[in-house]
Amino acid sequence: MNPHHKITMASHVRIPIQLPSCGMFVGSGIMNSVPDYLVCSGRTHTTWVSQLFTPVELLERILDDNQGNLVQYWGFNGGRSPITFARHYALEDVGMTPPEPDWQNKKNLLVTDWIHPEDYRERNGAGVLKLIREARERGIYIALLYTEAAPEWSGQFQEAGGEFYLGYDFGERFTFRLEETHSDAGNTVTLQTLADGLMRQVSAHVRERHATGWGNVAATSSNFHLDYEIAAGADIPMVEDFAFKHLNLASALSRGLARQYDLPLWGTHLAHEHYSWIPYSSKHKFDLLRAAMYHKYMAGAKAIINESGGWYLEAQLVTDSPMFETPRVELGSYRNRDPYDFADVVGEARKTYHKINYHSPVAVRYRKEISDFYDFVKANGTPAGQPETTIALIKGNLDLGGESFHPNDAIAGMFTLAEKNPLWYSGQPERGWDVACNVFFPRPPILAPWHNLFLSGSPYGQMDVTSFANDNVDADFLSANYKALLFTGWNTSSEKQYVQLLRYVKSGGILFVSIPHLSTNNTRNYASFGVDELVRGGDWSELCGVKVKGKGERFYWATAPDRKGELGFKHPRRFGILTVCRGNIEITDPSVETLAVEDEEMAPVLLRHRCGKGTVYFLNTWAYPGATDADFGPGATLDSPGLAGYVYRHIARQVRPEAWISDDQVDAGAECRFINYSHFPQDGTICLQNIDFSSPHRFFLHRQEQIIPVELAPGEFRLLASTD
């Protein structure tokens, strides 16, 4: 296969979405379920359904409890119970009433105890259509997740819902999984074959849904390869936040995709109950949920959906979940949910439902947080458009790893391959994302003693992640949106990329790049690739001012060539111990500046090249920037971002947005690590958030010609209008 083979997806017309008067969709997930059934079984995973309301009744609860203006309906195609099946198929319209489950006598627990489901196949989705009409009648927007319906019914969804129907979400259907079911037996597996396989699956599903009337198709998961799902035709990115651990990075990816593909909107699916992991006993448990909603609001999300917790508890991924006070049912596999196997336990389980149902303290608290946030949105509206971003972090072509370094994680779930070739485990490329986040989205330990995996400051403003997935690189788009582009993790390069990056820089852009980023390798060989795999054979004279002739000497330390300290460090401060190889290069432009060298032969490690109206920062290492995060040597401090991180910070200072923050009226320092901020140019709104729930933080807000001292109380969110 051609290493740069590209799957081209046919374009389709995305359906415009009209935002509500408050400027944002705020919602909750609801399910078609009945009490007493198990979602999962097992000592750890036993989850009882204690819900007391039908989906239609929950629409009323959303209004009565002020739970927003949107419902996300988890359809599931009817489920196991006769009652849930009858709802999905609207069997009441053909004169059928499902029997109540008889747990004591073990009767009517499965649909097949009552009817043959196949006899009613043509009614699949009739109940979904009715629910859409019920939602519209109440003025509630509705979106569908994990829902099936025959074309006869799905073809009516858009007309039935009108502007209140927002479309369908395929969820985690196409996640790379541990079982490696996505690999092609007998064929050579490359990053390209994996990406092509994923895109074919997504494209086929999206095309089918578009053709059968489902409207816009969203993608919800914690996948960092969300960009490939959008490139394959999905219309709306809805990252499953908290499962995706870094909320601001998830926003950066979604926002970048929305700009790049001109999407109707982007949003968030908050899985706080499942994945926040800190115990309910923590005083910051719900501070975290509240802060997450404001994180997304100020990042430009126009849809915020709380997955669960408000109607009844579904998760037990904390050590003190009330779910553990319900009977544990161990049936072998946690997937075993056969009601006849646990019918004898239902009576005992019912005695504990008050701890996990709608009236339980945790569920009440979830609804309060959603209600309070919705009140804020209704009172204050939502900033128009998207936040100002001057920098884009590049998510390279065929970057199928995670959003951070995890040494036990295999790229695209290819564990069998990784066991034979460890380069397929998370490594240098993925460490580059950690370096970038430590600079631009730092996560201080505000939840101690628990890990803060979620909330970050934005000391240099909001950043986008722009994706090169499917080799989609366009200099005009990049120049129109970003003053600087920074390579971070994996990239499989191409001649097209080189040409577009050259155009971008010549027109005035700033680029940070290292040798591996311009390699065409797609087999994860980032250790011993050759010059023959480099774009243009390593002749980057025009872009970088150098020719790469081969892999150079391994070196221990990097340092500054002088005591000027332009990048924030000066000789004899050293970075390392690095033990990586530099490139054996020929400098072809005598005007190239050397900003860092190895400390024995003074050979260049970091160069700056003026190219047209722009500038290239070239990291001359045979390793990805993530490998330069080692910084424990002379002059190193605890907060050092490593050599690449110093370059990121240096570039960020050059391309500050219109509104920016500082510790000392000069630069963003320790205080700004706790401040998340954004500026919306369309209406001039500025959002400020102290992510520290225990301490106030003071800083300076630079706005046009003003320098304004600001103090934010612990956990405070502040909205500043353009006239403030």
C-alpha cells in the first residue's frame, strides 16, 4: 500500500443548529429502563437500576427540577424487559400492554417470556419517534445516543422534532479495544492500515445514518483519535470528559476540529459520576463537577450534557459509592445480567434503593449542581463564538496514541504487536503531549490527596489542537487561524505537509518541529528510521535552513551557546541527562541562529531559521520532543518543562492573545498556573476561573492598554463583559 494512501470521504450537507436563547444546550442523559434489573454484575461492578420514572416522566422532571433544555436519550433498542421493549416499539399503539415482571415467581423477566421480538421488527423505533414529539411539545431539545430504529421511523425524526431534534450519537462504537478486533489477520499492520480501517467503519455507519434520516451524527468517547471520526464524516465532537482526563486538552481538540471542518458546534459529555474517581467524602467532589461545567462554558462548548447521577446512581468507580451498600451479585463475568440468575436477590436490593435512587443525597446533589449552572447560563447567556486562540498544537497524521504518556498503553490497542515491538507502546511521541500540557494546560494538585487529572490553568490562553489526520493540512486555514504551530506527538509526514507548512511559515507563521515530525514512517519506528524516510531526503534548506545527512552522535547534556538567556535559560544551565542522538546536519543558510547546543562539541541542538515572513524553531534531535522532558541536571528546577517546554513558552510570549494574564505584569508564573481564562473576540467577553478550591490567587489581566490587578476567591468563576 502506498504509505501516503488517503481515504477520501464524500462530503455531505451538515444540518445547521440554532442555539437556544441562552446560547447553550444544557442537558442530562436519560435511559429507557425499569427498576430491579442489573446493568452489570460482580463484586465490584454490580449496578442496580432503581429508576422510578419512564422517559416521558423524566421530561417532566427535567422541567420541574430545572435540569436544562436538552435530554440525551439512550435508546438501546428495547433492552431485556418486556416493559422497556414495549416502550421502544410503542406497542401500546397496537393494543399491547407488557406484563409487569414477577420476580418472586420468576416470570415475565425477559421479552421472550412474553412475545417473539422478531414479530415486531418493523416497529423498531416507533417509541423513539413518540418521545421526540413529546420533547418538542414541552420545548425540550433531544438527542439520541446508542439508539436503533427502522428507516420507516428514523426518516420521521427530523420532521417530528424540528429545531428541537439535534441528531444521533454513535458513542464508543468504534473505539480501539484491547481485543484488537480491528487488526487485519495476515496483513501487515501499519498506522495507515489501522487509520484506514477505523475510517471505513465510521464512514459506513455515518453514511447509513445520514441516508436514513437521523440528521447530524455526533461522536462521543474518550478517544484521542476523535479527529479520525470527524475526518470520516461525523458532524459533532462530544468528548466524554472525565473519561478523557484532561478537560482543557479535550476542549482544544474539539474546538480545533470544529474550526477545521466547519462543524455545527462542539460540546461535552460529562461522565463525572463514572470517572471523577475522587470519593464522595471529598469536600471537592462536586466542586469538581461545577468547575468542569465552567471549564467547558469558557472554552466555547455550546452543549454540556451530564451523563448520569441525577436520576439514580449508575457508577461505583469510587471507594465510598453508596452502590457498594447494595447487594453484590457475582455471576462469573460482570457482563452476566440474566435476570433469572439474580431474581432471588431483588427483594434485598429494594431495601437499599433509597441510597441510590432519585431521592438519594448524591442524586439530589447532582441535580442541584446542574440546576445552579443552568440558572447561571439563563441569567448571563453564553459568550458568542469561540475563544481567541493564537497557537495550535499539531496532532500529527496517524497519531493513534493517547493524549498522554502511559507506558503500559499500546498504540491503537495493538498489544500483541507491542509485545513483539515495544515501539508500539506509548513512548517518546506521547510524552510530547505531556510536555505541551505542562506548559499550556498545567494541572496543579488542587484535589490533594487525590490526583487532579482534569482541571488546568491556561497561563498562555486557550490553545487549539489542529489535526493533520488523513494528511489534511491547509496553509490558508492555518494562517487565518494561528500565529504559531507547535508539533508535539507522533506525525507521519508527506510532501504535501512540507509544502503547506512552508507556505504557512513564509506567510508569517511560527513553527516548532523536530526531525521525526518530518519522517514518513508509519510503522512506529521512531528510533532507527533512516534519511531515506525523511521528506525530501532530509533537504529542508528552505524550511529549516539545514540538510539532514544522517543520525548523529548521542549526547548527554543540552545547554545554551551563550549567556543571553533569550529562551529563559543561559549557559551553564544544562538540560538532561538526555542520552538521545542529534541529527548530523549541514547548515545551508548562514543566517540560521543556534539557540541550544550539546555541551561537549557545541554541536547545534536547537536552531532558529527565518523563512519568508515567518520563523522555524528546529529541534535537531533524532528523538521526539517528549524525550527532552528529562531535566534533572545543573540548574534544573521542580517546575521545569524541559528543553522543548522552554521553546513552547518562548513562542507563547511572542504570540500573546489580545487579552492575557501575568504574575508580575511581565510573564505568566506560578500564580497563573491556577488561572483558567479565555477571551471571546466576537463580543469581548472575558472568562476568569480560579481552579484552586482552597486558596485565592492574584494576577494581572492585560486587556488592550489596561493592566488590571485581579484577585479570585477559591474556586471563583468571573465573567467580564467588554464594557467592564
